Amino acid sequence: MNSIVWPEGFVPGFCDNFCSNEVIVAGLSVADVWPLLVAPSEWPVYYKNSANPRFYDDKGPAMAEGDRFYFETFGFPVESRCVEAVAPVAGQPARLAWHGWAGEGDTRLDVHHAWLLEDLDGGRVRILTQETQNGEPAKELAAAVPNPMINGHQEWLDGLVAAARAAKNAA
């Protein structure tokens, strides 16, 4: 299967925190899921841990590589820049990733949050999201039990799938 492309400094195993969540579901395609994922304004609709998304520089509503945006999650105000936005193309995975940061000094948190979506045989879609983090807050999150990142990202996946199903059924 395809995998996430990691930038230097954010490779899993060489960072302060890493989480990985994946679902494979029948009855949806990448085309059903992509519009909900690439538009941060949609996130709070299906993911309660996301709030106040906005783009800078008159960008949006869909993310494109290089776009700067902001949102709040896990109690952090996150400034972000989209570093990968590869829209769905038949036979290839769609990819979305951003570098996000919050805080300064000892409270600084830097993340690389990536998504990979691919159509599978039998009318199934695979949605993989992985995030690596660096900084003192990342170390605290990594030590927390239960892991808030794993649980939060699972809620994001579950909400994304439910929203995609609802949109498809409404069409």
C-alpha cells in the first residue's frame, strides 16, 4: 500500500510524538471524501475537536500547496501551511499534508499532519492519517494515557466517513 511522504525532522521514530489512524470502508470513494477533507471550513461540522478555521491571503475554501491557514485543536491555536495537496487522480492516492505550529520557546509545538486517500477494489476507500510532532507539548501528549492524539484522530476519521456517507446519500 502507499505511504505518507515525511519531510526531514518529522520522520516517525525520530520525533517526540507519532500517531497513526486508518480506516478502510466500503461504499465510499476518494472523490466522496476529498472535498470534506480539503476544506478546513468543513472540519468543525464533522469533527468536534476542530474550531475557527480560516485561510490567510484570500485563499480557500479548498487547500492548495503553499496556502496558509489557522485552526484550533486539542487546545492549541495552530498556524499552518499546506505542504502537499495532490487531488484525486484515477489509480493514484490523493495526498494532503500541512506543517502546523503553536506556541514559543518551551511551549512550541511543531507538527506534520498528513493524509493519504486511495480507492481500493470492491468499492472501498482507504483513509490514512498520520501526524508527527516535536516539542515539549508533544512529549507530554506522547506520555498521556489514553493517547489523546490517537483518540482524537479516530474521531476525525469516523466523522469524516459519516459526513461523506451523509453527503453521498443526500445527492
